[in-house]
Amino acid sequence: MSAVDLIEATSDVGCFVQVSATLKRTAIKVSKICNDLRLLSSGPQTGLGELRLPARQAGSSIMPGKVNPVIPECVNQIAFAIIGNDVTVTVAAEAGQLQLNAFEPVIAHKFLEGIDWMVRGLDSLRTLCVDDIEANRDHLAAMTDSSVGVVTALTPHIGYATATIIARRALAGEGTVRELVLRGGQLTAQQLDDVLMVENLTGNTSW
């Protein structure tokens, strides 16, 4: 058997391997997005709490009032299964001999199963989660106001050395950056408002 014959004999399962790998790659990316949603919505008090996910259950089984990210968690599990299916497709494709692969049934089954799960998972993620996500604006505003990182925006106006001192004092709990700058008289309240506007800090004008 020539090299050309070998390539032709394995081309059928080869396309399954390639498409299955693409499906797995998609599942990994979607699962990563779900991980981010779970982290950004963590709380209600000790987590990041930057996003509010729609409540799809009565609450946590162990913590009354807590909204669990059940839809992202569901899609995570779909991604785990698709990754496992890709391993099955890969091993089954490799196990063929010459022009025969007796394992095409499991290849087709796991491949089609993964596509079906991914389609339904993405649809659920969009309709039951993403469409109704809200930014926790009050919490985000409070975090911005108390952030020591905003001192970076003040450096061109008060100098690096002064900004460093203010940052250290803020971290020591002596006050917020804004309070310390006003107390020290480096900038006026209006100047601080102009420099520390969220739109200026983030480059986002949609607030």
C-alpha cells in the first residue's frame, strides 16, 4: 500500500478528528467565558459581585438568598463532556487498521452528541443567562471610588512622588485617594471630578 492509499484510507475519520477538535476548541472558549461569568458574579458580599446573573433557582441549597450561577455551571459541564468526547473520537480514529475502522459508530455517536449538546447549551446560555445579565453599578461605583489604583490618573497632575505617598496612606487606611488629595490641597474638588471621571479612567462613554 502506497502513502497515497494510506492517506485516502484514513481521510474519512481524519475529517471527524479535525472537526471534533474544532468543536472542543469552541467548548473550551465558551467554558472560559462561563468561568468569567461565575467569578464576576460571585458574592453576595465576599466575592467580586460586579455582575448580576438572572436567578434561575430559588437559591443555594446551603446559603439562603444566594443566587448560584447554574446556567454557566451547566454549560461548563457540557464543555467537559465535549472535551471527553473529543478524546474518544481521537482514540477511535487512531485505532483503525489499513482501510478499515471498526470504530466509526462511536466516532459518529460522540461527534453528533457533542454538536447537539453544544447547540442546546449555547442557546440556554444566551436565553437564560446572557440576555438578562446586569452590571452591579452601585457596587462598581463604590469600588472605583475606594480604589487606590485611581492614583495613577493623578500622577501627571500631582507628581509621582506625591502620588506614591498618597497611595501608601490610602492602603494604610487613612482615607480614600480623593479624601487624601483634598486634605493635602494638591487638587480642588472640581479638578478631582474631572480627572477621576469614570469615562476618563476607562475610555467608556456609555456609563
